[in-house]
Amino acid sequence: MDEKDVRSLTVKLAAVTDRIEKRMDGVARETMRASQAMGLQAQQSLAASEQVSAGVHRAASDALDGGTRKAIERFSEVVRASERRLEGAAQRLEARMLSVGKLQAAFAWKAFAVSALGSVALIGVAGYALWEAHEASRATRWVKQINAAQTAGRLGLCPSGGDHVCAKVDKRWVPLNP
């Protein structure tokens, strides 16, 4: 590249740079205009919004003023009706509580009677079990005495033979007849 080419390139670069600067200026102007237009539209939207808000506020205020009385009257009617229903429910609840109280008293007496009968039956069963245990103890003592007599040689089969049981009394065997 010689000096001529460098100058030519420099001129071309200056021309391109000039065009870029002009375009950037144009873009900046357009951006400024668009920004101003947006600001104007924002102001107009804000003004319209304030007008709508004021209208809604007035309408709501008017509705509240007129509707408040009616609403209070309706609310009072609802409260009175609720009071009447609540009083009726309280009376029905009281009646049910009285009937439940009577049922509980009857149930308590029945439970007492069943408990008393159960206690008597339990005492009877315990007495019978005690008597059975006493009898079993007596039988056990009798069996122990028989076993002791047999071990001591005082009770056994008769020496004369047969299936008879004999007891040794004063050195002699005496048959025990049933």
C-alpha cells in the first residue's frame, strides 16, 4: 500500500464516518421526538385517568351515601332474624339438654343396678371358687395320707390275694370292704 492508497482510504473513511454521524444525528432527533411524543401521551393518559378516577370516586360516594342507609336497614333485619333463629335454637338445645339429663340419670340408675348384680354374682363365684379350693385341699390331704400309709407299709393289697385293699392293724392285715 502506497501513500495514494492510504489517502484514498482516509477519504473514504472520512466519508463513511460523516454518513454514520449524520445517521446518528437523525436517530437522536427521532428518539427525542418519540420521547417527547411519549411524554405527551403519558400526560394525556394521566389526565384521562384522573378524570375517570374522579368520576368513579363521585359515583362510589353517591352509591355509598344512598346505599348505606339501605344496607344498614337490611343488616338490621338480618341481625333481628338471626337473633330469632338463635333464640329458637337455644330453646331447642335447652330442651334437648333436659332430655339428655333425664336419660343420663336413668342410665346411671341402670348402671348402678347392673353393677350391684354383677358384684353379687362376683362374690358368689368367688365364694364357690374358695369352697372348691378347700375341697380340693382336703382331697389332696387325704391322698397324701393314703400315699404315706402305702409307703410306710400299712396299706396295700391283701396278702391273701385278690383285688381287695387291706390295712395293717396291730401286725395283722384287715381287708377294707367298700
